[in-house]
Amino acid sequence: MSAPLVKGWCPGALRPMPSGDGLLVRIRPPAGRLTQPQAAGIARLAARYGNGLIDLSARANIQIRGVTDPTHVPLLAGLTTLGLIDPTPEAEARRNIVVTPFWQSGDGTAELAERLATALRDDRTIDLPGKFGFAIDTGVPPVLREISADIRIERDTTGALLCRADGAAGGARVTPDTAIYTALSLAHWFIASGGRGRMAAHLAGGATLSAAFTAIEAAPTIGMSPSAPGQSAAGFMIGFAFGQMQTRTLSALADTAPLRVTPWRMLLLEGRTGAPDIDDIITRPDDPLLRVIACTGLPGCTQAQQPTRALAHALAPYVPAGKMLHVSGCAKGCAHPEPASLTLVAQAHGFDLVRDGNAASAVHHPLTVEQLLAAPGTLMENPDALPV
């Protein structure tokens, strides 16, 4: 069997990616936020021009599935009317920004995000790799350290703003007026110094930043990232099975509050206290479906070897608290590149089992779907006892 194809770029709205169920159109909400009219408009457009399924990505983006070449044109027209389209595919690709969803009105976070987005759209001299991205993580403590990003605007140990290259222990102290200039300076340094992939790998490979970019110590990460449904000062966060919803669900949510899209494949209902009474949402942090990650699988992905989500849904009740099961349609592991307690990697025969690794790790042993469903408890508690 051939290795899965790594495309090396991310889809957008202007440059959609072909998938097994049509074109995948990715929308990058400004500052990670959708107004109620924008959310309602996306739901209408996805129902009319897609297949009715909407994904949330690990980069805090919205993805409309099942778009075709003929429906892509009117979809773009509708998204343009909603203010959700960049002027060019290149500008769209540069505007790769994830924003903490817990910002408060007046704390400067939304303004920083808007200014960074404008600067990236306007600076045509920045030719960054396709997955290179920025994080605006201005809360105390930071919450996006585990989210992929190459240049981070966050806080130092005193609470002042800091601009830091990912992979560096410290950064440069900045103000709201200098943060964007410094972030773009780091991006230009990355290109000029021969960077080709990600910032952390570039630094680990021997590239050296000037002392001005590393002088100030970054704030420590305290505890776990608040990536679970529940109440926060900014609103109420809800989840979805495998980060996917129907258009009717998004339409109902649009009636409740403005939406902040999070990198944990969840939505924060801005200013909301308590969960809305809507079907198909996850409102409890102990819901077993939150312990399972599964990509689209067959037939939605052309590289997948097996369907994934029906199996993941069936196994979810058996995943113990504190453990994570990842069901991957191929060895790329797009839905969760990091290690999980158990990872099932689809192959033509069924699934290969990996313990404490990711989808690209060495195989533990192969299992059929029938074997997995026959002993789900054994799979999670003692996988060595499963028949080979």
C-alpha cells in the first residue's frame, strides 16, 4: 500500500481542497469570531451549496463540506457578502491566525487580531510556508501553547505583552502599538534565515535569533488548557461529536449569541450563561465522546482506508476518564498528529493498534473491526489480551 499523500498546504475558501465528498471550503473567521448574521449565513450557504455538514478545525476555522465546482462560485459570492472572503488566495493563506476565545471586550485582543490580519493581507513580501501560523494568546495564563503556531503574541511573567518565536523560551517585550511590527519582523527573519517549514524546527536545527527576540521570559503554563465544555467569563463553550455539526445546528446556535470558534473544535457562545437547549451539542466536560478523536474517514476522505466515526462512536463509552482514543483513517493522523493513549490506524484489513503513539508510529498489532467491536472494554483496559 502506498503512503498517504501529504499535501503541505491548508484549504481555504478561495482555494478549496478536493475530498471524498466534494470540495472542502475552509472559512477563517476574523479574530476567530462570527457575528450572529454571519453564522446564520454560513448555515444557509452550507445547506444550499454543500452537503449539510460543517466541520470545526484545529486551527479554529469553519469548514463547509460537499461543495462542487458549480456551487463553489455562488458560495463564494455569499461568503463575500458576509465579509468572510480575502481579496486573493495568497492573502487568505497568509492570514493564518488563531486567537484565544476567552478575550474580554476592551482588553485589546480583538484589536490586535484585526491589525495582524490586515498587516498579513497587505504585506505581499511575506512568502511563508503553507502551514505557518500566528497565535494571539493574551490571557493569563496562556491557553494556546499546545495549539500549532510559529509566532506567538502572549504575556511575559509580569503580564506585559510579549512576541515570541515558537520554540524559543523567551521573546521580545512589545506594546499594542509595536506587537504587529515585531511579529512581522520575526516572519521576515524566518524567511531570510532560510526557514522552510515550522519555526520550532528551524530553531532546533541551529537557526539563531538575536537577543532582542529572546530577552524576556514568557509566562509559564499553569494547569491544563480549558478545552472542555462549560462556563467561562467570556461565555459558555459547547462541543460536538468529532467536531462536526449539521447546518440546522449552526442555524440554531446563531439565534443564541455571537460565536467564537476555538482550536479545540468547539464553539464559545459569547456572553452566554448556561447551555442552550439544542440537540447534537456536547455540554458536559465528562462526555465520553470528548475522549475520542476521529477524522472524516471513508467515504469523505479519498486517502482513508476505512470508515472511522461509526467505530469511534461505538468505542467512546469504553474510553476511561483521562485516556484518549484516536481513530485515524490513514497514517497521516490529520485529526490528531500528537500521541494518544491508543491510536487505531486504518488499513485495508482493518485497523493497526498503536499504544502511546500517533498514527505514524510503529504498529502494535492488526485488528479487524469485528474484533474491536467484540471486546471494546478489553481494547481500552488491556489491549495485549486481544487476539492477534
